[in-house]
Amino acid sequence: MLEEIEGSVQGHRDGHGFLIRDDGESDVYLPANEMRAVLHKDRVKVRVVRFDRKGRPEGRVVEIVERPEQPIIGRLLQEGGLWLVAPEDKRYGQDVLIPKGATGSAKPGQVVVVELTEPPALYGQPVGRVKEVLGEIDDPGMEIEIAVRKYSVPHEFSPACLDQAKGLPDKVRAQDRKGRIDLRDVPLVTIDGEDARDFDDAVYCEPAKVGRTKGWRLLVAIADVSHYVQTGSGIDIDAYDRATSVYFPRRVIPMLPEKLSNGLCSLNPDVDRLCMVCDMLVTAKGDVRAYQFYPAVMHSHARFTYTEVAAILANTRGPEALRRKERVQDLLNLHDVYRALLASRAVRGAVDFETTETQIVCDDSGRIEKIVPRVRNEAHRLIEEAMLAANVCSADFIQQSQHPGLFRVHEGPTAEKKDILRNYLKALGLNMGLSDDPHTSEFQKIAQATKDRPDAQQIHTMLLRSMQQAIYTPMNSGHFGLAYEAYTHFTSPIRRYPDLLVHRVIKSILEGRKYELPSLPTPGEAYAKLAKRLQKNKAGASVVGGRSSKLPKVKMSFAEQQAWEAAGLHCSANERRADEASRDVEAWLKCKYMREHLGEEYSGVVTSATSFGLFVTLDNLYVEGLVHITELGGEYFRFDELRQELRGERTGIRYAIGTRVQIQVSRVDLDGRKIDFRLVRPGEDLMPRAMRDKGVTGDAPSRGPSKARPDKRMAAAERQRSPIQALKASVKKAVAKKGGKSARKSRR
């Protein structure tokens, strides 16, 4: 009997699809005829019926296991007397038939939310009714309205939550301060971005003796959300459901009601606020010699921005410093302890890649005005190191107290990823291979040794992509990237539910009791793959930076472990959901912006090379698009999996990560969130010198488009994949050639 494989259906805009297997093995191709009776996101059982010439499986659906309740968002159309909704997400592959009388108040062309009343069948379209009318496609903020429903992001608080929020006080009362350390005379300050509205953390530092040597006392005060949000309350149920705040350009969907997130819990300047404090003694070498946690009441003495603090640290006699002269010495103390913590990071060998994050600036109508880089300055790094120190102390406190809780776990690279990275470094002639049990410092040494090379960006991108994703789990196995034996999230309880749970655990330990998780909803089948990922974390030792270390193992009953794993699973999955929704909106805005620049030429850099083309990010605009392999010129291009580059057989032109190119914007697909570029001129500098000496040019011959040698059936599917998916595919191919097994990718 042939094996039946269970997983989730991932549709494709061209009509076919894939089974994303629960066991993490290679995806199974589902031809168009198999997709007629199923929908994107359905859970099914599939039987593999054949393999293509490259050994890739093709399946037949044998059972529909679950049809999750999923609204379909699309535009209402009238064709030949019939009402149809064309899904905005083209992975659904089929229009939804709307019977007469089921359109509600919707008008043709409007964006609507459809509830299915009849599923698709082999010889019949899915049928549904209009559940909600969102408006016109060009309405301001429509892309966000679509995303929150497309990814099922909770965006309306329940009546119980709102009623409870209304009953909360407007300010800290006398009874709230009982049993707390009074820190209102300590000049704690907040340092955040210019557009920040909620303030989770405040900091203060002063010189102190640590033993007989110089050191610092560092205070990190975090908003005490747990004082107001009680376990199992209406606000708590909604916060758990959301698990995180979701950030879009011009809009935030908060985890907590605004009265808490921007008011009572936010550490606003010049008002009393309740907080949980991590009070640390830091040595001159950046080691935390001692720490303690306690509940306190504080009074923020200033609200600083990153830009302002960076200016003060750069010039203590400048205009910014003169305006804040009473706080300048405190900032200098913070800078001193930051440099010590930074030195400790270097000793640990923690990985520190400089990446470019961008911010989309929109006008009142929601149109992109510009896309600007978020530059990390000394103030960003200062706050980051202070928060890391508090998070590490939190994890150590929970671990040493033998109390169940959630850790932020980041495991080292898999054997497959190590193998690919080794081969890649070897192909570049770098004699800096990874050991069988690599330490984080090995990655950092490679990054440092190659930072001045012309292909540094290419190398650092490959190092970063070899990392796994971080998850929340009660089974601690350390944080590989940061080189910590134990790490958790303590510093953002206003916007992250795991931090709120950590606060509750720390308070319980301080009070000499045990925190019991409430009866939480069990994560559904959609989280099955993450569940399998968590199963790997049940070994008792911690693995940090590639080295095992014996830490106290937290003792839990089977029921406790199940409850904490479910909470970690839920928070990890919803964190990914928030990221996907945010990326979807950004991609939509960028596509809409680039529609106004069709035909224009830009310079850019290759950010990913695949078997079907190049992903290029434009200079100054930070917009990414695809140069399909058919646009590279009239010759065959081979994809070198080890070097992660495309190479022309005739000219020897090479395109790899970091290669600079000149492109023209040729096509924008708003529904598919895709931008296509056309290569304007390859450039002779990309050609081997021997070919240039022979007079061979890099100009594309007129005899026709270039040709590639990927599998024809899969070419269309590969064209639609993201750079990360493309990298996964190339990794699987390379390992398959060596007889190894594939493993699915996870995010740091």
C-alpha cells in the first residue's frame, strides 16, 4: 500500500498546488486537476503516484481532513448575469459563485469578504455569500483591511475586553503603590523612535563598585502590564488570542486596548507608572555579576528619541545636549555600560550582522511618498544591549528557580544547512570552514574576516540564511545567534504575550508561589509543523553557540509541559502570522508605488540568485523585483548551487548576491504582489577578463531570449516563489545530489 501523507495545501496562481507536509520533508506537487476539489489552506491526505525525472513527488488527494473556516477576500464581479467574487489571493485558484440575494449591499467592483456555503467539487465552483463589504479597492488603508482578514488577524476587541478596560483607573492610585519599591526619584528615562506611542521600557545607569573594581548599576524598568491584566480576564483572553501587536505603515493593531497600551501601562514622561525592574550590577568586562527583580513605581524623567540621544553622545556640547543638560551624565553612564556589554558580546562570539531595515512613509491617502532606511545608531544599540541583559537575567532567574516558563530558543544550523554553507565558502576559496559542532563565534569570525571584500554582502547574506528561526518553548536549549545559555523575552509586555507570561512567572517566584497557566485554547492543525519542531527541544541539556552546557532542568508534570508547549506554539505561530501580514501590506504598497514608474530605469543589487532568475533590490527605493532568466540575454544560464549564482555558458557572465545591475521596471502584478524587471545591460565587468579580451560584449544578442534548463513543468511555480523559498529549493536540490535528506526552513 502506498504511503498517505498529511499536510496543508498551498495553491498556486497558475492552477496547480503543493502539499506542505507536516513531517517537513519535500513538498508534493499537486496538478491542476487535483486542485479542483480543494482550496488553498485545506488540510488533506495525499498519495504519491509518480516522480518526475529529478525525483520530485507528484500526488493525488485521497481525503480532505479539514476545511478551516477561512474568509475569502476579493472583488465582486458580474459576468453574464452571474455574480462572482474573484479572490484577491490568487492561490485560491477559483472564483466563488454568489447566488442572487447573497450579495448583500455590495456593488460591482467593491472588495468584499465571502463566507463559503458550498465547497468546491471536481465539476463545480465553490459557492458563498457576501459577509462584509470593505469598500473600493483604492480606498485609503484598503490593503490593511484586506491583510487583517486574509491572515485572520484579530482586529476587534471583544465586548468583555472593552468593558473591563473602561473600568480601569486613569492613573496610578495609592493602593496600587503598596508593596512596591518607590523609584520616583530615580531619573529613569525612555529612549524610543520618533513615531513611538507606547513605551515599554525605561533605563538608568550610575557608576558602582563591583567587588573591588569599577562597574555600573544598570536599571531596566519594564511596564507592569500583569498588574492590570489578570489571568483569564476578558483583556487577557483577547491578548492571548492576538499574542502580539501587528505593525503596518500608518496603523498598529495593538495586543492591548489603547487605554492600556498608550495610557495606563505606557511609561509616559512626567507621570507615575507601575513597573517591574531588573536591577543589575555590571562589571567593567560587561558581565552581569548580580541582579534582582522587584515591582516598583517610577516616574519617567524624560522621553528621548534615538536620534536625540545619538546626537548628545556624539557632541556633549551641542544644542541637543544643552537642552537636556541635566540628563547628559546619565546618558554618558548608559553609554559606558553599553560599551562594556558590547565587549562581552564580542567575547561570547555572538553574531552581529548589519542589515538594512526600511520604513515606508505614506501621505494621508495611503500613497507611498518615499521608502527610507532605518539607520541603527549608537542609541539603538545602547537600548538593545540593555534589553538583552535584562532578558538574560529573566531567563536565568526562571531557570534557577525551577519554575516552568517560556524561553526564546534559537538552535544552531541543521546538518543540511551546515553542509551547504561549507560548500559555498569552499567554492569562494575561503579557508574558513565550519566545524562539525560549530560555535556562534565561527560565524562571527567569518563575517569579520570578509567585511571588506567586494562580495561581503553576498557572504553575510548566506551566513544569515543558514540560521534557523527562533521559537517560544518551555524546553530551554539556548540561543545560538546571541550565544546565550538561556534567553527569554521580558522587555515588551505591552506588545508581546510571552513577555506578559514571563512577568507573571517572575512575580510568582518573588511571592513564593507557582504560576498556573489558565485553560487556554489548544492550537489547531495549522500549527502542526511547529509542534513537530518543538518535539526536538526535549533533551535536558542546553545547546548554546554549538556547545552543550548542563543547566538546571525545570521539572514539570506532563500536563504542565503540554500547557506551556501549547502557549509557546500559539505565540510562535501568531508571531509569524503578524510578520506575514505586515510583509503583505508592504509588498502591496510597493507594487502600487512601482506601477507609477513602469518603463523607468534604476540601478540595483542582486539579493538572491535562483534557477529561474535574479531578485534585485533597487538602490534608494529598497524595492525588490524579479529579473526572470528569460530576460538575461540570448544564451544558456546555469545555476551554480554552491556559489549561489547564475553563469552564462557563452560569455561567462556571472550574477550572484551583491552583483550590481541596471534594470527597467517592466511589469507590476498588484494582486500577486510581484514586480518584474528587465535587465538593461549586463555589464562587461561581470564577464571573465579572457572573454573581454576576445571582444565578447555583455549586450544581449538579438537572436532571442536566454534559455534556462530548469524542469519545464516547475518553471512557472518557481517563478512565483519568494527569494527565501527559492533558496530552500536550491538547498534541497544540492543535498539531493549528494544523497542527503531535505529539511524545511525555520526562522530565527
